[in-house]
Amino acid sequence: MLTLHYSHASPYVRKVLVLLHETGQLDTVTMKQATGTPLEPGSLPVGINPLGKIPTLERADGCALYDSRVICRYLAERAPDGQRLYPDGARLWEVLTLEATAEGILDVAVPMRYEMALRPASQQSPAWLEAQWSKIARSLDALESRWMGHLAGPVCMGQIATGCALGYLDFRHDARQWRDGRPALADWFARFAARPSMKATGPS
């Protein structure tokens, strides 16, 4: 049996949960909730993941796995139809790049959330926040201008990662109104967010 250390609010965890739903593996994983922050590890799995981050996938027959991309690749290989999420051939590199783009959005958006939630307003840096958001904005523009054809294709891990990243922007950075000027991406997300796997894994 596998044990997933998770939090409902984590977009990285959501990627794993969506994959579990999409590949029918949810019943093969025990869920163990973890809470903590960069300032206080709380119940984060520091004993098996030295970085103390979630998701962490604990295995009975090997070392714990982290980060979300490693976990997703492992779980996809365990599923009878998991290959479709990481297809062979030239398209694999597009899937991995799209997944990396979505992961990069989260790698900026999550620290922005911590900056606003954990630091007093007097100690926050508006210039830093705007510089970070500019990275997200460029990534969103790239999705709108270069990646819509791929997003319209068969469901893959790049699409799942993108959907989870956009969902996190709605959850934590809604005031930024990421949809403005990106109608194709907004339309795609509206359709993708309606998938049962996405509806079942929304942040809370």
C-alpha cells in the first residue's frame, strides 16, 4: 500500500490526486493529511522527505518519492492506461515542457501567497510581488499564444498540471484576473475544470 502525505490546499498535491482519479488508482493509496508552513513544519513529513514538502509518496518497498512530477510519473507507470499521460515519441517532450511551465507558475505563485500570508504588510515587498507575477503573466501569455493546440489534444500530464496551476491562481490570486486578455486559455480551463477528476479535487 502507498501512503500520500497531502493537503487539500496544495496545487502540487492536486496534480497527484487528479492523476489518481484519471487512472482509477485512488483506492490503492492511503491518504495522510499534513499541515505546516515554511516557518513551522508542523506535521509535514520531514522524517521521510528532508525538504519537508508535500506531496510525498511513502512506499513500503522503497524510499519515499517527491516532488509532484516524480510522483506523477511513478503513478502513471503503475496504471494500465497511464502511458497516455506521458506518451512516447516526440510528443513526450511537449508534455514535459508544458508540465514544467505549469510547475513554474506554481513555483512562483505559492511563494507569493506565503509572502502575503506570513509576512506583515509593512515587511512585504510590492516590487518583488510584481516581479514574480510578471513571470506568471509571461507564462500565461505563452500558453495562450503557443500551447492551445496541445491543450486541445488528448488529456496528458501537461494538461493536468496546467489545469491545477490555473485553479490555484483562482484560489489564491483571483484579484489578478489572469483570464483578462487570454480568452482561449480561459475557455479551455472552463472545459477542463468541469472534468470529474478536477471537480473532485478542488482546493479547500
